[in-house]
Amino acid sequence: MAIVAEKNLFTLHTDHSTYQMKADDLGYLLHLYYGERAEGSMEYLLHYGDRGFSGNPYDAGSDRTYSLDALPQEYPVRGNGDFRMPALIVRRENGAVSSDLRYAGYRILDGKYELSGLPAVYEAEQDQDVQTLEVDLKDMETGLLVTLLYGVFPKKDVITRAVRLQNEGQELLTLESVQSASLDLIYGDYDWIQFYGRHAMERNVQRIPAAHGAHVIGSRRGTSSHQYNPFVILAEKETTEDFGACYGMSFVYSGGFQAFAERDQYDQTRMGMGISPEGFSWSLKPGESFTAPEVILSYTGKGLGELSRQYHRILRHNVCRGMYKEVRRPILINNWEATYFDFNGNKIYEIAKQAAELGVEMLVLDDGWFGKRDSDDSGLGDWQVNEKKLGGTLGDLSERIHSLGMKFGLWIEPEMVSEDSDLYRAHPDWALAVPGKKPVRSRYQLVLDFSRKEVVDYIYGQISSLLDTVPIEYLKWDMNRSIADVYSNGAKPEEQGKVLHQYVLGLYDFLERLHRNYPQVLIEGCSGGGGRFDAGMLYYTPQIWCSDNTDAIDRVCIQYGTSFGYPVSAVGAHVSAVPNHQNGRTTPLKTRANLAMAGSFGYELDLNRLSEEDKRQISIYNQEFKELWPLIHSGDYYRLSNPFCMKQDQETAAWMHVSEDQREALVFAVLLNAHGNPSVPRVRLKGLKADRMYCSRETGTVYSGAALMSAGIVLSDLKQEYGSIRIHLTEMKQENGQSREGEIQ
């Protein structure tokens, strides 16, 4: 059994980990253990002592050794004597901030719980022994019932957590902070790993000591943001890619969030994650309930690489949905960097015509096809086709593209409105704006109030009308600004603290309708690139535009950081023109293609402008990607180097993909800096079978798996700065003492 409950001791087992908690004699739910799989009670780990300035619950009587300020808790609250970061802050009707949650029962259910209106990990066909544990905690004074939800996926070494709160009392309660998960570790010296950045340079890796005090990151922008990602890791000091204990938390949510790691006065470490408390204030009337989003929790003792692969598997198989979950997505060309707003139907057709000849399978028409939209200062919200600009209807253009044997896709930004638009002139109150205050502009656009159902319904009607009348197989859903003016004209003053979360719920409602009613449409998420790259969006959009920065060398770092928490199958990546439009760098076509292959693979340029040799190479790359896709997107991913920590004699970024049966591998390497009279670059491979022989498809050279992982492989052809190589290894079969290359299915 994945979940065992005995005498108020709850043990959650995955194949390689154990999570344990206990409701003690006073009714407090204490966290005991999370780590390598183990049997028996871990209650012996608790320590009780008379701690100065650490108060005692009244129920403890004269026992001054019992303090919630020192004991590890499963769901800590503000107001019960624990002065560390809380998971829950509740304000009572009289203004007091005080909660006292006591154990009130449990249920074990087969299968995985669901969260109404929210994305969540689901049970897939291949999953076995998935179970749900529900633990009830109740504040007898206020009547607040808190139900902690745990979904256990044994084979994937994942435990999901979420929280439901129900006001069963008689007074109004206000939720001021609701974290979805909190984890107390009573031992260990940890590093805090998080992923920071900015627009066009997302998910840089920062690893710092989890020293005394609280280390807090998050987003106040209404989205998960470019600046911080809602995926974090707590790793023991000695943990590397391949060895050591580490814990991850991934938030299945696309709005503002908070994540923290706090080392307390007794060297215990608390890790937590949930909705950002800033701008959040949720009034809960008697009888009302609130459900907090889900956190995906995972542990391994085998290093950061294995932790990443555990997240890759759960996101790929149990979060992403739809017809494109497992199948190869079309190789596409997007016209944005080729034309920007300066296009017409004929120009788009000519781009598509050349692309089709080279094996590209889809044309995506980007911004500028609708309303009055020849620049980014007008037209958003008016989702009517600009037939004068296109020289015909959108259906005409779609038909021309399809006549080439290609699919047709469209860029949209449904959450936004321009002040210079028919929609804004008709409904200025539909934009988020503080009364009497000039709004904060960003990219000349305002944010539509998706917390209001009538606004979501109207925009959905506009987009669904297009999908009902025009053959469209792909939507690029963009969102190009942060939310600054948080005020809804559709909510009462006392309800304004709900707006940001209700906005996200409105977004999810829109996307769920698209998913349900147009299952043939592939949706790619985007927010100025990677500004909303999170597990919540992957529930609706199985791939996300990784960054607006398409430079291959910058993408080495961006995609490296992304790989810690997200699978290659989720990464939108394209080959773009050089000099690059973001930073002016010139890189070889081969390198740009190799970086794009570590993602969805596509193009962001006008192929008509390339040389005949480049076109020939692109035709080859397209065919190769189609053949390599199963290995790249479904294989295990290994980071072979850290591009953020390069030394002068080790400036090669490398990564690899290994098939599940370990019979096939694909190695990529990029030379980030070149020097005169250089040392020979080498890299040690991972994930192979030591007792097998592997043959390079490129050179025919045969290697032992043990040698490749111990001594590494020589990258002697890697000499040009920004140059790259790809090595395709396949297992050699032994027959009558002779080696031959294995058949790869």
C-alpha cells in the first residue's frame, strides 16, 4: 500500500521515498520524516526541551518542553505559538489573527483527488497503486475546517499536496495567506536553489546556503513571471548532479506565488510554497470554501539530475494532456522575426511555400492579422480579421497554406486590450484599473478583467468563432505585460483581495473550454516568452515558448535552467536569423538547429532569405528531427556541464538524451568560448549501461559504456567558437563474439 494509517501515524510510501507525520496526544499534526524509503515509526526523531521564549500550548499544562515553535509541523499556522513562516494566516471577524488547528480525522481513497477549476496532476493509464490521503484539521473556536490533500504516485516518486478550507463556523473569516505545502526538515545542512531572471533571460540558476533567516522568492505580477520561477529545490550541501539528497517543489499555478526556505533558531529548515500573500485577501463566509492550488513534491537521494527526471516524467505523463501529449508536434515556422507587423497574405504565403519545400509542417501567423494592428499600440481586443491587410479572408489564407500540405496556426493575446480599440471604447470598465487613477501602461496595453465571467465569455466567443469558421490547428497564446492595477469594477471593495486569484481561475476556465471543445488544436503558452512557464499552464498548453530570446548561446543557459524542473517536450525553441535580433550575435546554423532540437523545434525567420546551402541543411535538420524526436522528447535527460560555471579550460556546454532501455543516446555539445592552442574538450556521459558497447552513427567508432561514463568522449571536432556537435550512439549487439549495431525500434 502506498498509504498506511495506524494509531494516528500516517506513512506515505513511494518506490524510493517515505513521508511520515503523526497527530500527537494534543491533536497537533507533526511532521516526522521525508527521505529515503524506510519502515517503522520515525517519532523517535522528535526532541522535547524547555526552550526559552518558545511558548507552550495551554493544553500542555505544566509541560514546558512542548512548544510548536520548535516542533516540526505539517501545516503551521499563525497565532499558535510558532513564530516561523506560516502556511496559513486567518483573520477573524473581530480582527484577531489566531488559529489553532487540531487533528479531526482522515480518509484514504484509491486514485488521485481532483481540484475543481484548477489544474492538477492526474492518474494516467500506466500508473499503479495511486492513492489519496485526506487529513482533516479543525479550529474548534472558529469552526474552520482545513483538509490536507496528498496524492501518492509510487512509481514516479511523487507526492502532490493541496489544501481545502471550509468555514463551518458562524463568523466571517478572512484568509490572508494560504500556502499549499509546507515541509519541516529537522536535520540537515541545505542549499536553496531557485531560478531567477528577466524578460529574454529567464531561469538563471542560483544556489545559495539556506542560512539562518527566511529566503523568500515569488511574483507580485499576477503571473508566475520571468523574474522567479515557481519551482525550487532544497539540496544538501554535498549534493551534485549525480549524488546526494534533494527536495523539489513545483507549483501547479500560473499566478502570483511565494516560495521560501527558512532555517530556524534550532537549525531546522522549513520549505513552503503557495499563492503570494501580497494582494491576496479571501473572505470566507459561513458555509463557504476555498481550494488552494497544488504543489508537486518529490525527493531523491541520487542527485539533482534524478530529481529533474522525476519531474520530467510526472509533467510529461500526468500534467500535460490532449492529442499532442505523446505524439510529435509539427515543425513550424513563425513569421514574427521575419516580418514583424509588415506583412500581407502574399508575403506570408511565400514564406510558407519555401518552408513547405524544406519539410516544415506548419505556418504560424503572428501578431498583426486582426483589427487596427500595424503596431503594438492599438487593436488588442478586436479579434476580427483585417481582410484589407491580408488581401482576403483568414479562411482564404488558411486554405492557401493547407494547399501546400501544411497546417495553419495563429497568434492571439486574449487577456489584453488596447486603449485604441473598439472593445475598450465600448467597455472601458472591462479593463483592470483603479478608479480615479491613470492606469500603468505596458507595451501600450491594459489587462482585461478575467476575474469577470462576462469578460471571459465575450473574448472566448470571439476566439471560438474563428476556430469554428477557419481551419486552425495551433494557437500561440501570448500575454505581454504584468498586472499592476489590481481593481475589478465587477467586485465590491471588500472583495478586491480575490481579484488576482479569480483572474487566474478565469484564465483556466477559458483554456479548459478550448481544450474540451477544440481537442485538435495545439496550444503553445507564452508570456513574452517564459513569463508564465509553470506546471499550471502545462495542464492546458503542452509546450510553452521558452524565451523571446532566440539566440542559441543565450538559449544554452536559458534551457539549462529550465531543464531542472521541466521536460524538453515543454520547451518551445526555434531557429532564428543571424545576426540575432535580441543581441546581435552570429552563430552557425548547425548550432541554432541543435539548440532548437532540445525543444519543440521550429523556425523564426524567412527561409527565402537564406543561401541554397543553408536551405539544404535545413531540409536535412528537419528530417533528422523527425527521426530523433522519440529519443529527444521521451528519453531521459542528463545535464553534462553547467554553463553558468565555466572555467577557461572547460567551456563546453553539453547535455544528452538516453532512451528508456538505454540502447540509444544523443549527445549535444556547444563551444561557448574558443582560445588559441586550446586543451581538447572532453565530456563524461551518463545514463548508459556500463557493460554495453555503443557505436557512433556519425563516425562508426565503438565505445564501451563504462569508458564513456568514466573517461568520457573526446570532442576533437569542437574547435570553432559557438560551434556545436551532435553524437548519436546506438547499442552494439554481440553475436558469435562479433559486435554489430543493434536494431533501434
